[in-house]
Amino acid sequence: MYATERYESIADDLRTVGRVSVADLAVRFDVTPETVRRDLDQLEQSGLLQRVHGGAVAAGRSSIRELSLSEREGQHSPEKTAVASAAARLVPATFTGSIAIDAGTTTAAVAAQLATWVPAETGTVLTVITNAVPIAALLQHSPHIELHLLGGRVRGLTSAAVGTTTVEQIQALRPDIVFVGANGVSAGFGLSTPDEFEGAVKAAYVRAGRRIVAVIDRTKHGEEALVRFARLPEIDTVVTDAAPAPDLADALAEADVEVIVA
């Protein structure tokens, strides 16, 4: 196979899967790993990809890249809805207690499901805590929800309160369930996000909650953003829309994390 043919095949993989592995490409092309690495170096110079450990990812999928809330809202909507429906079932009508909901589009989908929550026993209310302005807007009119909106500096990109004030408020709480989102979850790095301020809030939620539920669609599997906010053993449950790859599945099992596939 000529180099140009290998380049085209690699480009196709990046468009469809988003990442490639040196080992897999070497086997498929019947060339040495060194040849694949030279191919990847050439494609990186052309701006098509970014080299990472063991292979490469599509250009733009860096550890600090972060889309705005409006850009993310329309992405992978069916998957996020499936994850949200499965996550919302963890708060049945018989639930009594408090939950916290982290900022994000998948967590917002969870909030949308909970907006119609009705208790089994008349008079029971569900206490919901959030630092996300859009999530508060979703829940503010629910007659069965007592809403607590945390204060702090509102970050325009995510419409979430962040900073020392927000973290201190979370540290004074002990919610029964925390729903937290992530930009990436990997076997070796754990759960991560591109921004340090968002990461600090997420880490505070993880430390505060009695049960930590990560809601993560399949596109986040194997991804690593700049700031780790939780190691896998700090999470109790992962709700996702597809079974994780073997390395991630093994790491989750070793950390005793329950995996719910919607």
C-alpha cells in the first residue's frame, strides 16, 4: 500500500472514530510501527491530527478544547436522552432526600427528566442543588422540587457558577446523590474536564456526595481532558449509552464502579 493510500485510510478513521492506534494501523497496513509513526507525523504537520500516546486523535480534540453550551446542546441528543432516562430511574417516586446536579448538557438532560418527578407520598419534596443556571431554569417551576441554586462567578461558556464561593458552598453539603458530567473518562486518568474552575467544582461535588453517579455518553469513553477531577474509585456508578471498551471496562470493574448501559 502506498503512503497516500495509508493517509486516506487514516483520515477516514479519524472522521468516523476520532482516533487511531499505531499498533492497529501497523497490523492493518502490514508495515512496521515506525512507518505508521512517520505517517502520523506527516499528517500532524498537515494539521489533520494530533499525536497522543499510542496513536493520534482528530485535530481539535485537544485536552483544553471546550465547546460552548449552545454548541454542545445539539450534539448526540438521542444518546444523552437515553443516558438521562436511565439516570433518572435512580431517583424513583419513593426517593426521599437530596440530589446535586453538576453543569453540562447530559446532566441538563437528567434535570429535564426529573422536572416531572412526582413523589409516591403526597407532600414529599425532592431537594435539588445545582450550580448551573440552565438546570435551575428547567426545575424552578416544578411543584415537587425544592431548588437550591449555588452562587459564584457564572462562567459564560457553560452558564455555571464556579470559583471559591461555589466550592465552599458545596463543601458544606452532603447530598444523597450527585449527578456529575465529564468531558472524558479513561482507564488510566479517570474523569476529566478542560477547565480548572469547572474541575474544582466537579471535584467538590465528588467529595461531597454520598453516591456519585457519572453520566457520560459513549463519545467521552477513552478521552482525557486537561484537568482530572476524580479517579475511578471515587465514582460509584457510571451511566452511559454503550458498553465501555475492554480496558475501560476492566478498570471500572477493578474500581468497583457499577456500570449502567442505557
